[in-house]
Amino acid sequence: MKMLSCKFKGHSLKQIATDSLYKEEFQCVNCKQQFTTDGYGRMVKLSKYWRENNRYFETVLANQKSA
């Protein structure tokens, strides 16, 4: 039933990762799907590729801050 709610009304997103200023991760309150923003600011599903990409981006930014 919750999946139908998301299909008709759209996802109700809550931000779950607030560590970084540049990357955002969200989770739907109803169906528990996770999303992130790509380089263009579009919402995409948080797959293994995007999760690794976000972690890599975090480490690059952390190295730049410490240098």
C-alpha cells in the first residue's frame, strides 16, 4: 500500500546524510528507497555506484581541506 502512495503522490523524502555541504542523501518515509543528487542536481536512486561515488567525493574533499 505504501508503494502505491509513492507511485501516485510521489515520494515523501527525508534527508539522511547531512555530513557534507556538497552531497545530499534522502530516504522516502513510505517505501524506504534512498536517493541522492547527481552532478547536475537531479534526484537519482542511491545505487552502489552512487554510494561509492559519494564516499570518494568525501575523501577527496577531506584531503583538500587537510592540505
